[in-house]
Amino acid sequence: MSRTLEASEIHKYFGGVKAVQGVSLTLETGRIMGLIGPNGSGKSTLLNVLAGIEKPTKGTVTVDGRRVDGWPAHRMVGLGVAKTHQIPKPFLAMTCRENVAVAMMYGSRREGEPASALEESLRILATVGLERRADAPASNLTVQERKRLEFARVLATGAGLVLLDEIFAGLSPDELRDTIALFARVQKEQGFGALVVEHVMRAVMTLSDHVVVIEEGRKIAEGSPKEVVENPAVIEAYLGSEATNVTP
Amino acid sequence: MPALEVLVTDLAFGLLLGCVFAVIAHGLNLIWGVAKIVNVAHGVFIMLGAYGAYFLNLYLGINPLLSAPVDAAIGLAVGVGFYFGFLHRELRGKESIAQQSEMVTLVATFGLALFISNLALRLWTGNFVGIPWSPGSIFVGFLQLPLGALYVAIASVAIIALTHIFLSRTYLGNAIRAYSQDIPATQLMGINPTFVAAVGTALGFSVTMAGGALLSVWLPVGINPGMGALYAPISFVIVVLGGPGKMWGSLVGGISLAVIIDVGQAFVGTSLATAIAFLTLIPILLFRPEGILR
Amino acid sequence: MSQPAEPETGTPSAPKTGRGKLIAIVVAVLVLVAVGAAAVYYLTQPPGPTGTIKVGFTISLTGRYNVEGTNSRNGIMTAANWINSHGGIKAQGTVYNISLVFYDDQSIPGNVNTLYPQIVEQDKAQFLLAPYSTLLTGTAAPIADNYDRVMLSHGGAADTIWTQTTRRNLVEVLSPASVYLKGAVEWIHTNHAADKIAVLHESDPFSTLAADSAISYAQSLGLNVVYNQSYPTGATDLSPQLNAAMAAGADDLLGGGHFNDGLLIMNQLKTIWTPKFVSLLVAVTEPSFQAQLQATANNVTGPSQWESAVAYGPTLAQSLGLPWYGPTPTEFTQLYGSLNAGASPSYHSAEAGGALLVLAQAIGRANSLNTTDVRAALGNMHIMNFFGQFQIAASGLQIAHSMIVVQWQAGALKIVYPADVAQASVQYPYTGS
Amino acid sequence: MKIPKLPAIGPTLWGIGVFLLVLGGLAPWIPRFTLTILVNLLIFAALAYSLNFITGLTGYVNFGHVVFMAVGAYTLGYTVGTIRLHPLGGVALGGLVALVLALGLGAVTLRFRGVYFAIASLVTPLAGLNIVLVLPALGGGQGIFLNIGFDPLSWFYTIWAIIAAEVGLTYWITHGRLGYGIRAIKSDEDAAKSLGVNAPRLKLFLFALSGLFAGATGGVYAWTTSGIIPEAAFDLTFSLRMLAMIVIGGMGTLLGPLIGAIAVYLPSRFFLTIFIGTESIIIGLVVILIALFVPGGIVGTLRKYVPELRRILE
């Protein structure tokens, strides 16, 4: 199920606001790419364009060479490209198991049989440590559990490329440590590719093979996590100009 | 092609009808703009306003123009009652209206419409009633216009202007407009959202019932418990045409709808003109959901 | 009733006489109870079938037609009262009283479907009257055929029921919609043949039929119809239509529909156009038409099935060589007033009461309660009663009852056409004040 | 899309099935006036089930559902009145024509957010009424009168078949893969789309189904009244009564529409003689109370407060 998604010169304007201005990046199954940048730099907008929730104003998106920009979200999921929501959006009236089963049946796995989908969802809930809450309605979950449910659902779609929108935000230090370890284990097991949009540097740095930094909708730096951290342009973007002359 | 003179007369009547259409829809526009909910029972409150004018005329001999303010006052109380009865539970402590509460208010107000219209039928029977008040007419060039409709048109525009001034110039008015744009922000500014939403809703009902009183001038004997089912869709089309939440939208929407009906009938007949007038709603929703006004 | 079994064993035998007395008391009680039950049963049961003819119908006491429906019911009850207090109906040597059984159909066709079968099967009605309105009559008609019961239509005027469908047992008492405006067109033709006519009517079946028939009849007489437009029920503004009619050069205005739109037309005529002749359906005959419009009502004409002042009576019947039956219009109006708190009967009350009288007379003439005989009697009967003449074509369509044209003159409603029943001549032109 | 094997028949489906079979079996011996009451009850239940497909399952409130009924009625009126087709053919055609209208209308209006969909639906009957008035083929203002007899038994079996199909389909949909997609849309449409649910197509499929069955039922209704006039065919009170039935019975449930139809229609039989005209007042009041306090309706509330019933009742 290997997939490559190529976004070239993506622009996205909302009326006068130029959220994304000419960003290009390539995602491949098995590789984890971090996407960082200060607030309002267009990270979520870019994510929405790649996932098909927003249409790019300019630029193209291809999956395995096939042009897909402008495809609606549900068709992108069919191609194995799925996204989580920054603010979790569980199906409140359904149990966790049913939430995951929906993803099983409508994602690229196309699991037709509700019974087996429910069976399989139990396994996925276990991988993210939610098996005890399987039959609880999603409305009873804590914010942290809801984020895990988002993750479980996007995995359940069987997506080859997963776009994660601040999935590590708002966690306590040891919760963060467990979640990073969990993510790494699951990624190694299932081998999906991921674009991790994050503010939590510790997560991005430990997990990403490659990191892209954008500011005001433009790519200002790219490279291995170490290279990016030392790049003066990045520091300036984050900490303001005076900080650059203080060596770490 | 009908003669120019005929078209001008139709247009004149279209404008007059458009003004009264605008004021009966304006209340809906206010509630929709402020509380972001759609009051399916809107038509029923127009009917209550019309009956208010009828009874005020029957027992106290007040003509409909003067009973409009009385209806407006009653409408304030009715609006507050409606807010706490139907909306408070759905809107309290929420940043925006959830998909679920939209459903709840839609169905609850539909039940309210059934309840009030049939209660009115039981209390006042199905007979059509009207207010025998017609102050004659005046000549404007070759046009002979009914004074009643003219007064109503002026009153309608006045009411819409008054609400516009209230919302833009007064403290409470601005609080309501702030609430309609961003509920959490209003809280941060120390404004109690419940109070503001209640006042906004009350204002909406007050204008609706006053509109019902003004509409009764157009219906020599057309007031009956079932009239709500006719004027609710008209109000919805007008608000969507003009743009929900836009203060002058009601006037633009009202006049557009009335002109389509009154002038259109000269070309395609009354039935088709009415059908077209109602169906304009769908392309507007498709291409300009925020209405004709920019 | 079997004797209560006496427990044989186990009880100490009471003294012989005691036991006998006990049995006697029990039997007495039982007999008393039986007699009481029989009495109650008998009293509630209407008098034996020989003495009563059951006439069943549904009528709209709520919903769209509640006003016309209530008036019709009151008219039927008045007629039944008259028949029962004037010797009832004589058939096969027995005198029958009429007993009515009716339900509210809420102006909904679906209810007609369930209530008429109930009236026939459960309440055992032998004869039927149709509900009010064209649609409900159309729905009830096949039921009458299916249960083989005669049904008289008093509130369904659209000819289409008789022209588009064949209903063996459905008989029309009132004039069909197509002739409503016939009188007005005839009058225009004889007195002002040069007048151009505009027709503006409501889009419901009754008004559409009345208007379309008036147009074809006028054109057959060579009159010039320059404007013809319909408007949906509940229209708020008809000024553009009236304006267009004037612009088309029309002299006379025919049409309207029901009470509220008739008033709307009159109200908007004040500021737009003063036609020379106005004839509107339904609205003009309502007493509150003049109350609302005051002077503007003067010289406005309208068709009516019946007016209490109409000069139908035994003398007129005799002059036409027709047998007369039932109360005179004034007698009917007085009886109606006494039964309905002084109210005066509208033409809906008259057409419904007239239908019951026609039925009573037909049963008398057929001298039988059998549907086929009574339907045959209705078929070849040409009589007159307080509601007017009655004669039907083979299909059941009414052909003899003629409409009358009324006109408000100086605040009073006068019968102005046809000549043989007219109280005054038509005032022309309409001045609007 | 693999057709899933039919899951085991649930107890509610058994219950409704037995109810229908008993009725179907006894029909020939039921006296005609009770049969007509049953026919009217089943007509209202069929309409409630058809509305349940769209408003019940997806929460898109359709105030103008009567449009499909009117289209079905007029199709029967035209085919039976003008080209002398057997009423059964009229009913089937009525369903098809309404299906096509639903596809056309739904493709446009279902793209609107729920509230705007409700408003657009409120307007369609008024437009439909005025369009029919200018179509001479449909009798224009005069309406159509049909030369067909009073035949409650064939009405009964036709509407019986329609309801059986609706109940079966509702069960198959809610228990199969579609059921999960639909519940996802009803709960949070955006989230459903981002997990691969083709929401527009699924909503349109349900809207088409609801149009088909409302059209067929409208055909049966016209068959029972042997006549159609515009005002009666497009009478808004039908849509409102149908909506009241599924709100009271339980939106989106299998048993809800039937319970709602019984709860609303049967009492109205008593109001014909006593308290004339009060049943609509009471229905309005009950709808308000249910919408605000027990949104699940009769079936939904039972399931919520009586957990053991959850397995049996749906």
C-alpha cells in the first residue's frame, strides 16, 4: 500500500488573506515528516488542502502521479490519505468501537461487514490503549482520550498517508512520553507515512525523519530535525531576531 | 408587452407590498441574525399580531397603524417568553449553535406553530375577519395609490430604520450585534449573553407582531388562524433573498419578492409568477448564501 | 335462565321453608334485573325500523370548509324538523320519521372514506347526503354506489363529478358551478351586448369551473372577453391584475372565488378601477359583505342558489305546472331562525335543507325504501320546493334548478334576475359609492 | 459494494412483521368501514416511514415532503384518468416520478446546511401548487376526478406492500454498513466526510428513497379519494402531520414511525365526535414537549430509560 503524495507550489487565499503561498512537499509511506511553524503560519490550511477539505487556489497535488487537487475529502480517504482534526470531532452518539468501525467501513479498507468491522476496531482501539472504553459512548471521553480516538479512527481507515493535526498538543510530560512511544511503535508496525503538524518540539524532533518549517505561508527551511533546529532563519521566526546571536 | 403605464402601476404596488412584506420578515431576520436559529413558528406570530390589531379595532376602535406599537409592546413580552422557553437551554454556555440544537429548535418551533394556529382556530373559529379601515387614496401623477398601503409602507420602513439605529447607535444594540458575531468575545467584554440574546429575541418578536398589525391593512377580510402558513414561507424567502442578519436585507428581499409577484404576473400570469418568486430562494442559496446584498 | 344450582352437600340444611324463600328471592332479583336491562335496552334503541328512515352524512365542522359546513348541517336539521312535524314520510302504508346520523369530516377527504362506510355498516343509514365541497363529494360518490345507497349532493357543484365519472346513485340538487355566472352573462348580453368582459377568478375547482363556463357561454353569445386570469388562494395583492383588466379596456368584471378574496377585489377596486358591472361568486350573498364595504357594495351583483326572499311558492309552482312540497322560503327561514338562535339561513343551509326535502318526496313518490326505486323516482321527478325547481338528467346532473342573481341596492340585497322571481331591476352602472 | 448477508432478524422487525401478517391475513374478513380506517392508518404510517428515511435518519428536516405525495397523486390521476391505466400502475409510476423529482431536488437542496435545507423544503409545495395550476393536462384549477370504484381491499394490500417494503428497507439500511455511515452523518457530517463517508451521495440515496415511497403512497391516497385538487394534494398539513408522527414515535428508529402514526391518527378518530378540532392542539403541544425534553420520542425514550429494552426495541 505504498503511496507518494506530491504537493507542488500550493497557494491558498481566503479573499485578501494569503494563507499558503507556494509550498511544495512530498510525503511517502514509511517516512514521517514534521511540519512546524509559528501560529497562523498556514499549517492547518495546508493540511486541509492536502486532505481535500479545501481546494488549492493555485498549485497541484498528486498521489502516485495522479492529479487529485480538488478531490473531496471522502475520495482522498479512498486513496489512503486521511487527516485527524485539530479539535477532536468524535461521533458523540456512537460508542468508540462504532466510531472506529465507521472508519473501517468507509476508509480505503472498504470493510463491508459491520460485524467484522466492529471486531477489528477492538484490535485498533487496543493499539492506542482505548480498549477499556470500547463500548462507552464517545461523549464520555476525556479530551486526551478523544485525541487517541481520532488517531485510532485515522488508522482504521487503512490510510497509507496520515496527516496529524497537533495530535500531541495539551499532554502532560509523561503522557507525551507514552504517546510518542505509542506512535513510534504503531508506525513501525503498520509502516504508514505521516505528516505531523505540531508545536510540541520534543515530539516532532524525536519522530520526524525530515522537518519542514513554514512561516506566513512560505517554506523558510527544510532538512533533518538537527539541521532545522540550528538554522538561524527558523530561530528568528520562532524567537524573534535578538535571540539569534545567543548561541544555544 | 404590457403598456408602460401598466408596468409602472404594477411596480408602484409592488413597492408598497414589498415594504409590508419586509416588515413581517424583519423580525425573523433579527432572531436569525442574533440567535442563529430559524423560528418555524414565525408565521403564527404574524397572525397573532394581525388578530391583535383586529381585536384592538373591534373593542377600542383603534386603527391598525396605532395598534402596531401596542402589538410591538406585547411582542417584547412574548419574545422574552419564547427565548427562555425555547432558546435558553440550547444557547446557554455554547460558543455557537450546535447541529443538534438547530434540530431541536426547528422541531420545537414547528410544534409551537401547530399548537398556536390550532388553538387560535378553536378560540376564534375559521371565519375570515378584517378591519374595516380604509382612509381613501391619493393621486400621484396618473397613479391612484391607497393611503392605507402608503401609511403602512412608511411605517414599515420606519420600523426597520428604528431597529437599525437601535442596533448601531445604542450600547445594548451594539452588545446584541457583538453577540451575534462572537458569543465568547461578548462574554469577555463583561456582557451577559443571556440578557443580550433575550433582548435580541424580544426585539425580533416585537417587530414581527407589529408587522402583523400593519399587514392587516392589506387584508380587508383576510385575517384567519391559518394565515401563518402563507406568510412564514414568504418571510423565509425574503430573509434569504436579502441575506440573514443584514439589517437592510429585509427591505431588499421584501421588495424583490413583491416586485417579482406583482410585475411578473403581467408576463407569465399570477400562478407562475408566485412559483418563480418562491423558487428564487434555491439559486440564491446555491450561489449567494449571504443574500443579494454584498 | 337456568336455576341457580343449589349446593347439595356439605351445608347444614336450613329449615325447608328458609331455603324455598331464599330461592324465591334470588329468582325475583334475577327477573327484576332482566326486566330492567330489557327496558334500558329498549329505551336507548331507537324506535323499531318500521317507524324511522335513517339519513347519514359527513359534514365539515372544522377545517377549510367549517363555515359552509356548519350552515349546511343546520339547514339539514331544520328540514328534518319540518318533515317530522308535518306528517313525516308515507311509504308502503307506514308513516316514517327521519333520523339523522352525521360526523365531522374536518374537510379532509381521507375521513370521508372511513366515515361513510361506518354510517352505512354500523349506523345502518338507508339514505345518504353528500359532504360539503366538490372534492369531498367526489370522494364520497363511489362509496354510495358500492353500498348501493342513494346520495344527494348539496355542496358539490363541479359538473366534472358527473361529466368525468359515472356515479349511478349520486344526484345533484343544487345548480352546477358551470351555471353560476350564466345569469350575469345573459343579463349583459340582453342589456349591454357591447360591453367587454374581464374575468378574474380564484384557482380552486369551483371558481375555475364557474369562470371557464361563463367565458365559453359569453363567447357563444358573441360577447368580447378581453381579460382572463386566475390567482392562487390567499393572494395578498390583486391590484396588478385589476389594473391589467382595466388596461385591456374591459367594462365589466366577473369572477372572484370565496368570501375573503371577493372582499380583497372590492377593496382594491376602490383605488384602481370602477367597472360598469361587477358580479362576484359567493362573497356578495354574505350579509357581512355590505357591512364591511358600506357604500362601495352598492350595485355589486352576485349569483346565489337561493335567497329567503325568493318568491318560490305553491302559486308559482302551480303556474309552472309543478307539484309543490315542503315549507315556503319564509316558513323555512322562520323555522331555521327558531332552531338557530335567530340566525338567517345562508344559501348553503337552503341547498342542504332542500336536498333532504327532495329525498323525502322521492321516497314518498317511490312508495318504497329500496334504492333503485327511489333513484328511479328521483330520475323522473320535476317538482318545486322552497329551494327551487328540481329535475335531473340521466347522469344525475341538475338541469332545472336555476340560479338567481342578487344585487346590493342602497344597502339592501335585492333579487334582480331572472325576471319571474325578481324583486327589482338591475342597477347599472356600478359607481363604487 | 458487497451486499452484506442479512443479519439475524431483530425482535422489533419480528413484531412489526407479525403485526402486518396478521392484518394482511384478516383483511378479507374485516368489515369495510374498519378496513378503511386501517387503510388510512397505514397510509399515514407509510408516509411517516418515507419521511423517516431522510428526516429521521439524517436529521435533515423536510417540511415540504408533501410535494412527493402530490406528484404521486397527480401521476395516478393522469395515468388512470387520461390513459386508463390500472390504479396499481398509477401507484408504481407515481413512486418513480417522485423518485426522479427527489433526485433532482435533492441534488440541489441537500448541498445546503440543515437549516437552509428545511427552509428550501418549506417553499417547494407552494411552488409545486402554483405550477400544477398552469398545467392543463393535470386539470389545472379544476383538478381531476377518477371514474374508479370504492375498493378498500385492494387499497389495503397495495399500502400493505408499500409499508412492508419500507420496514424491510429501513431495517436493512440501519443494520448494514449504510447505517453506520448515516449515524456518522447525523452526528457530525464534517467528521464523517473526513473518514471517507460520501455524505452527499448517501443523503441523496435516502432522499430518493423517501421520495419514491411518498410518491407511491400519494398514489394510493389519490386512489382512495378518487379525485385530486391542487389545494388538497399540496396541503401542508400532511407534511406537518407526518413530521409530528416521527417526532412523537421516535426519529430514525424502526418502530417509531408506526407508533407515531398510531399515536397521532387513532385518537383523531375520537375527536371527530367529542372536543371537535382539539387533537391538532394536543399534537402541537406534545411535539414541543418531546422536542425540548425527550427528543428520542416514544421509542427513543424507552430505549434510554429502560436499558433491558435496548436489545428488543429499535
